[in-house]
Amino acid sequence: MRILLTGNLGYVGPVVAAHLRTAIPAAWLVGLDVGFFANCLTTPLASPERHLDCHYFADVRRVPDDLLRGIDAVIHLAAISNDPMGNTFENVTMDVNSAASLALARKARAAGARAFAYASSCSVYGFAEDGARNEDSSLNPLTAYARSKVATEEGLKAIAGPDFLVTCLRFATACGFSPRLRLDLVLNDFVASALALKRIDILSDGTPWRPLINVSDMARALEWALTRSRAAGGDYLIVNAGSSRWNYQVRDLARAVQRVMPDVQVNINPNAQPDKRSYRVDFARFERLAPSHQPVRELEESIREIKTGLENVGFADPDFRNSRLIRLKVLSALRADGLLTEDLYWK
């Protein structure tokens, strides 16, 4: 099996590559990434790209047709990957996350690929205080990032077919350690703040809901998406990927970090304006379709994993929110150094 993994030089990609190397050891793994975050390593060990058979440095908006020749399946992670980046580069976000994604899917199908696993997001639900959202619930995308995910899901439906199974995994918010850790994600931020500052400052009143998933469990879900049968969801499938046990209020995440690091102070702002991003998610469809690929990681286990990983690289930066561990800061620095165009192409 020849698998193309896009976005492999990001946060989730290295974990997926390592998982696939173990889960499907005979697979030929091809990475494709533009390289914005290639040097954002948070591991003292060997390069995570050792798990790949080859890697191409290429912009997902400019994928050559012949790169897909012989590819059996695609895991598509490459994206402008959070709300701050999406808000800063709104037009690029739609171009990369939607137009380029759909073009890649068309090329993959034309080249003979049989499966396309797309990393979508539960952020498409936006604000939903009246119960857990399932795949048939109305959508309320509040940001450019979320809107780009909705547009791509809609476009992929027309590309799917009996010979090209498309799976849109609406992932919960990612967390957990990675060889290219991001600290612009809620749980990762809380652990970093606890280590560097000995406190966690919650800017909201702490009540917003977030579903979470460890990156290693994301990798398990993506493996399933590549190998599922047509009977498990049909030609085109949208499924929430995560666990109903992992729907947490933000304040509960901070307190979980405090249980692991008892000397940490948690500050909540009771007078904050309501956070418009609050939603719980129902993962029953994923549980039914993928019983052997359900999330297995626990919350406090994930917290300890992030803590240990950061300690292993000597993390102690009180100004980490302005560091290369924040993806928008990396892009802004590359722009300031004249290395990227305003459309985020390498100069």
C-alpha cells in the first residue's frame, strides 16, 4: 500500500507517520509538506521523518500530477490550521484548505487512489449550548478556518465514488505531545503555562465546552479511514472523531492540569465576555463504525505526556506565546524576514 501523507511536517503528521509505520509496516509512506514548520522540533531524538520512505517539499496548491502516480490512499492534513492563522490569512485559508484540498482529491482519484482521509474539524459546529452535536446537526462555522472545512467537506461529496472512498473526520481539538508540538491549543497551552509560569490564566469564565482528542488517537482514526470498507460508511462519510468522554469545560481542563501539578495556580475571569466557541460533540457514529480504533488515551495521561516532553527539551520559556511553538508567530516571522509572500508562497 502506497500512502501519501500531506502536512507531515506539522503537529499531527509526525505522530501519524510513526503510527502508520507500526500499524501498516509494509506500507510505502510518502510525505508532502511545504516546510513552514520543519524546524519547529520538540524532540531530542532522531528526525521524525525517519518513518517515511520519501518526502517531497511542495506547496499543496502546486502538487504535480505525477507525484500521485501509484498512490493508493491519501491522508490529507495540510492546512492553515487554526483560527488565529485563518483570521490573519483569510483568503489563503480558503485557497489552501478548500480549493487546494479539492484539487488534490480530484488528482488522487484520477491517478487511481482508492481512499482519501480528510482531517476536518468539530469547529464547524461553532456555538451550540443546547446539547451534543452529531453529524446531522446544523453547522455554525464562526471562523475562516471552520468555513474552509465546511466548504471542503461539501466539495468532496461530489468527488467520492465506489472506487474512491472519502472519509471526512471531524476531529475534536487536538492535544498531546508531538515531535513538533504546538502550544496554540488549549490543553497544550495550559500545561506549558503551568510549567513556565506556575499558573494558568483562563481568559473566559471557564464554562465553554471543548471536545479533545490525543494526537495518537487521531492517528488511529486516520488509519481506520484508509482501511475501512465501503460497508462501514459508504462512498462518502462524515464522522465526528473523538470520544464522548472527552467533552470538557475549559475550567475542568485547567483543574486536571492542576491535579498533575498541584503547585499551579488557576485563575478564572468570572466577568469575561461569553466565548462564542462552545460546543459538545456526540461521537456515537464513530464508536459504531470503528470499534477497534476508538480513542484509548486518558486526559491526565496526556497532560503528563506533554509535561514530560517539554521537560525533556528544557522548556522554561515564560514568553512561549511569542515563540516558534505558536504557529502564527512562525508564519509572521517568515513574512517579516521576507521569506514568504503575502499569499504564503516561498519567495
